[in-house]
Amino acid sequence: MRRCLSHFFTITLSIWTAGNLLAQVPKPIYNEAKIPPHELPDPFVQFDGTPVKTATDWRTKRRPEIMEAFAREMYGRSPKAPSHVTSKLVNRDKNALGGKAVREEIDITLADGESPLTMRILIFRPKGKENVPAFLTLNFGGNHSVSSDPGISLNKNWMRNRSDRGYVDNKATEKTRGTAASRWPAEMIVDRGYALATIYYGDIDPDFDDGFKNGIHAYHYDKGQEKLRPDQWGSIAAWAWGLSRALDFLETTKSVDASRVAVFGHSRLGKTSLWAGASDDRFALVISNDSGCGGAALNRRRIGESVTRINTSFPHWFCDNFVKYNHNENALPVDQHLLIAAIAPRPVYIASAIEDQWADPKGEFLSARNADPVYRLLGTDGLGGKKPQDESPAVDHALKTGTIGYHVRTGKHDVTDYDWTQYMDFADRHLKK
Ligand code: GCU
């Protein structure tokens, strides 16, 4: 009870503080004419001014310094992988989705010790097949929100309240089953020969600012350490680290081919999938759905959500060093096109929605466009064709024939069947044998 109360006060206090601080953040801009003057960091010039001329220069010098800058200044440094992962089957249905799929949930240990931390992965995979390619993702509302299949366990961890959907007292109720199913077309995914693997992101780190007392962070403190250092991992990096642990687990299974896993995420979890994909090159394909600020959108444009705003509303997402760039984006040694470039030459797909101006669709396209030369240096066709197009494609006209995919679709901030259709078309070209 004491713990509950103190949790309640921590959350209430952080909401109150965030509300007050937010009032001091300048109004978002949506007008291109108001974008502050800026120049993007050149992918082909090292921080000390040395030019990058070859693929080897990129691989051995430029990419490592870019990744180091993203880790130190923005997402925070993550701990190394544990030496092994342990896992335990929780439930299995050999006739899920009307008989076409096998559904399983497995607990994966993230941290051992007196009170171990586990995350629970839900997998739907085509029945009678082994070694299938997969989409690995985190979800916002618990595995049970992804499908109304009553065999899926109801997640008991902390959840953000949303009483209209049945999330009350920071818990999921039975009413929340299947509430996010429109974002997770499991049947369509299985029909196309892929597995869908998903984990509740709060299993890894609950998404509120409590000074990193809960979730995975505290397990990695040094002896006597009580607080993260300014260059240590925020929540996004922790969620990404959890995705890598899920991949460690998939490497131990026969049902999924771990060398053909696409990491996918929406919104804050799209920021996460990009950081996971850049940090762990075992991910064969990377997908960002409406990831916006801190994801695919260029920071220097300041359209919609800005660095100042995101650091104020969500102080736990990035490392503390990132605060240095509030109202000061031009001082950032990197921008988000370099995050996309760090994924090269592996395929990456960036998707925007035209009504989601908060996430700056044009800024997301420009990241892809400015990463294109790196993809080409590494021997791929980047955005496709002999020369990349400079303009964002028309709404609902996906660019999906190259190694960088991009679309901006009709509608709002969401994940739709249209999005999934493009991802699977893209994955068919890159992940199918
Ligand atoms: C907020 C936040 C975004 C984030 C989004 C989400 O809108 O400002 O940065 O992408 O939440 O994750 O739903």
C-alpha cells in the first residue's frame, strides 16, 4: 500500500511538474518558412573534418563515431548483452487464428537475481512451418490487447490509464482484450508467411518518469549507484535493448528464422525500432511507423514536436545529455538522417501519415533522402532508381522498390492495414528466400 501511494505521488508530481514546464516550451511550428536556418551534418565528413571517401571509411570510421555520438548525446549507452537468456513456455495453442496459426507466449528473463525481471513474448506463426521470417515489435497495451484470443495472458504490469478502453488504476482489465487489434493484423501477417512476435514495452521499463527505479535500469547500476549518469540509457534505449534480448531468444528457436527478423515499431516505439535496428545489426530489416521527433524526423527542422518539447514532456526517454540540445539543435553532432544511414546497407522502411504533422512527415522523408547517399556508397540502390527523388512521394504512393522504403498515407497517427501491406511487400523483396 505504501509503495502504491508513493507511486501515485511520484506520478502525480511528475505530471504536475511536466505540466508546469510545458507551459514554458515555445509553441510548435508547422510553417516551413519558420524553420530555423540549419545545415545537416554531412554523412561524408568526419567530426574532425576528414572526408569519407570509401565504404571502408564509412564502416570503420564514420559509422562508429556516429553511433558513439547518438549513444552519448541522445539515447544513452546501454549495457552489454547478458551472457545467456533463459526462457519458459507459458502457453501454446496449436490451432490459433481459426486453425491457421500456432500461438505461444514465452517468458524471457531480462535480469536474474532475487527478484528477476521477465518480459513475455507473444508469437503467432504459420502452422506447419519452421524457420519463418518474422516481425518483432513492442506493443503499448499488453499482448492481450493485440488480439481478442482469450488464451493470451492478461498483462498485470503497470499500464497508462485509459478508462474508455478499460485501463484503470494503472492496470489492464478484461475489457482491454483486443483493443489494439486493428494495429496488429495477425491473420494477414500469418497468411503471408510471417510470424508476428510482440512484447508489452512496460515489461522492460514502465513508461513514466520515476528516476529509473522500476524496470530494467536499476538492475544495471554499479555498486552504490543510485542515479543514471548523463550518458546512460533512457527508456527508448532500454526498450531497444529488450528487443535485442528478444532476438537472442529467437536465435534459440526453430520456428522463427532469427536471421530474417524485421524490427517494427509505432510512434515512441518507432523511435525505439530505429535505435534497436541501428544498434544491433542482427536485425535484417527495420521499420519506423510515424516515429517523428527522436525517430525518423530531422531535429533541426523543429516542425511539430521539438527536442525541447520532447525532453520536457518525456524526460525519461533519452539520456540527460540530450537536454543540452533544447533550443540548440544545431549543436547536435548528428541528426536523424545519420541514424537511418547507420542502418545501411540493411533495408529500412519509414512511414508517415499526412495528418500526423506533430511527427513532421516531410522531415521523416528528408531523413530517408539524406541517408540515400550512404546506402548507395555501400552498394545498394537507396530509395530506388538511378537517382533518388528529392520530393516526398504523393500521398498513398509508396516507394518500396529500393533498399529504403517510404510512404506517407492518408489519415492520422496510427498503424493501419495499408501500412502493413507496404511493409510486407517490402519484406517479401528483402526477407523471402
Ligand atoms: C506523443 C509524443 C511523440 C510520440 C507519441 C507516441 O505524441 O509527443 O513523440 O511518438 O506520443 O508514442 O504515441
